Amino acid sequence: TVFRLLKEFKNDVRIFAELLIEFNAYTHNIARRQELLERRALEKAQGEEKLREAKLQVNREVRSRTDNRDMPSAILLLLLQPWSDYLSFTLLRYGDKSDSWKRALQVIDDLLWTLEPKIKQADKIKQMDVQSDLLAALERGFETIGFDQSKGRKLLDAVTSLQRMALLSRKAEPAPAPMRSKLESLAEKAGNTAGEAKAISPEEAKIVESLKMVEFGTWFEFEGGKRLKVAWFNKKTEHYMLVDQQGRKVSLTSGLQLARDMLARRAKVIAGS
């Protein structure tokens, strides 16, 4: 535009109107491209956040049933990995009010009951009736999520062996503490932003609360002059999707991390954005 003006403008001012039309068309195409990229990034981030929310809910349900009780290694592995994946799938597809979700949770309750040492004959008879259907339900769940067949078979064999011990009134050996801690930590990380410390100071809490009022479209300036815009905020997980000037997703960051960056003067809200 500048070069054409310098080269072609003599006395005819119509060239300004002609170049303005071309320039507006060019900037309009850039804006459309930016909007399209931003929308795609937003849809992808919303999908990822929905999965994160599901994993958080699943982890709460599983941990509420396994915390404060001894658990054999194979059962911990089964519940915190393949069965948690199946629960996430069921929750996303059918919701937490569905019969499928309730049945998937009931499988956990039934499984844990069948592993308890049985003393009474009535309990032993009940277990014999329950365990075949339970194994079938576990197998269907593994198939649904496409879990590795050989690994699934080993877990089911371990369940059968532990159920046999329960019928003999014997208690299974619990998982070693380091292994249990590692499995639970991995399950917890699936629903949280990696590397984020849980401790939060009063100053950080105050900024986190104020950030909840930030409008979509607000620009932040980071170290080095990098500017990113808040394209979306998830109230449940308190994660912010930040995009660049082209509408490309740069990060999905937590309100706590943003607050810490602001306190350390690594980030600031651009006034009037």
C-alpha cells in the first residue's frame, strides 16, 4: 500500500479509495483467519477440559472407595487405570445420572466386597453368585475402551485368584506403600495441571478470585513483550486458554499460575484491552 502510494500517486486522489478497499479486504481476511483458528483452538481446549473434568470426578469416586483400606496391587492397578478410563468414557458419553454410570460404580463396590475374607457360609454362597457376572462386566469394560487383551487377562486372572483367597477366608497382601503412592499420584495428575503446587498464599488467592472476573478478549503482556489473549475460561477447573494475535492456542494455564506470574511481575493485564 505504501509503495504503491509513493510510486503511483500524482494528483488523482482516487487511488486512496482504491487502496483503502484493497487494504480493508486484506485485513478482513486476516481477521477471519484469526477467528477460525481461535474457534478451532477453543473447541479442542473445551474437549480437553471436559475430559479433565471427567477424570477429576472419576478419581474422586474411586478414591472415596479405596482410601483408608488395604488394597492388593492388581486391584489398585485395575481401578486406577483401565477401570478409571472406562468410568471416564461412560461419564462423558452417558453422564453421571445414567444407569451405565451407576452400574460402572457398582462394579467397584461389588469387586471390593468379593475380595473381603468370607467367614459366613451365606456370604460365600452370595460371592459365588456374584463373581462370574462381575468378571464378565470387567471384561466388557476392558473391551469397550480397547484395553490390551493380555494385560486385561492378567488382571482378571489376579481378580479370580484373590476372590478364591476370600472364599478361603484369607486376606490378600496389600500393595507396597511406594507403589500405591505412585499409582494414586499418576491418577491424580490426569485431572490436574502437571507440576502445580497445591499450597496457595492469601495474596495468590486474592488475585485468583479477581481473575475470575476477567472478560474474554482481555490481553495479557508477558516477559519479553509477548501478548496473549484470554479466549476462554473454564469455571470448574479454573483454567484459562490463551491465544496469540493469530488466534493460535499458546497455553491452557491455571488461574493460580497466572496469579503467580502477575505477583512476580512476569505478566500484567493490558489496561483497556
